[in-house]
Amino acid sequence: MNNSSFPAAVLWDMDGTLIDSEPYWLASESAFAAAHDSNWGHDDGLGVIGMSLYESSKLLKERVGSHLEPQQIIDQITDGVLSQLEHSIPWRPGARELLKLLRENNVKTALVTGSMHRMAQKVAEQIGFEGFDVIVGGDDVVKGKPHPESYLKAASMLGVDPTHCVAFEDSLTGITAAEAAGTKAVGIAHIVEIPMSEGRILWPTLEGVSMNDLRALFE
């Protein structure tokens, strides 16, 4: 492939990268805890950002002493987030614009998230155009981020080499998964810091990002 052919695909994290949904998750988790006469505060929410829902639900179950199984907790928390998204989807700065630019340039795209597939599908349907060729949700893989399975699966479904892909992430857990998959992983820190390490790519925002910016990652 020549440089003008890159990227072969762009793989997007959802929560905190495409949409500013972390406050919705915190609200839903807090409501679940309150229903169990317990509490789940801001710092608790920060502690599970980027973590798989299966892992965070186990922590929440232990914290509040719920009799529910982790999948039941996931379903309840997801329903709470979805109810908030029905009122408003807070897109991250530059995200929809860049996604539209990619589609206009016939670049393949995937939504790769630890959230449930049904939630990712609902968000994708609200973009206003066909934003993604494939969706890989947390319930579509065996091992969640920071394991690279979800990114490797997305690249496979798109029929592209992961090393020819750009991936956007907002958390250390997520960017670790994208890096392990071999993608050109770009961190756009939002609520939690992404520490710099050798070879890591960090951008302050997606606003104003061009196709040339993406191609430059492969130079």
C-alpha cells in the first residue's frame, strides 16, 4: 500500500471518545447503588473508566452487596445509560465531523467498545449517516480491553490488516488494547489521563483532524 491508501480503516472507541457518556455511566451506577442502600461516587466511577463491564459489574456487585449476577447488573446499568442517551447524545468535539470525513473518503470504520452491542448500535443509529461498517461490543468478544481481541476482531471483520488501521481511544486500558493489536493507536485523553510512553501517540482533540493527519501517522 502506498501512503495515500492509508489508513485502511479507522477503529473507534465509543464511551469518552465518540460520545461523552462517562457522566451517564456514573449516574446509572450511582442509581443502582442507591437502590441497594449504598453509594457509588465520582472517584468510584473514575476507577472503572476503560474497564470491561464484566469487571466493573463485579466491583459494583461487591460494593453494594447485590444478589444479582454480573450480567443482570450490566443490563440494568446499560438500560440506565440508554434512557439518558434517548434524551441527548453528547458527541465528543470533532468526532462526528471526522467520522463523516472518513465516510466521504471511503475509509472503512468500526465501532469497538466495551459497552454492550445493543447500546453501540443505538448510538450508531443516531449519528445521522451510516457511520460504521461493523460494530464490536463487549458482548461480542471473550476478552475485553486491555486485551486486543476486540480490535483484532474488528480488523478481521473489515478484511484489513490491523497494522494498517488507526484506532482512537480515551483511556489507558483502551489504548493498551489498540497498541497490542498493532494499530496506529491515538489517545485523546478526556476524563482520565493517558500516560506517555515510548512510541505512544497522544492528540489533544479530534477537532480539525484531516486525512493528511491520518496518513502522516504511517510515514
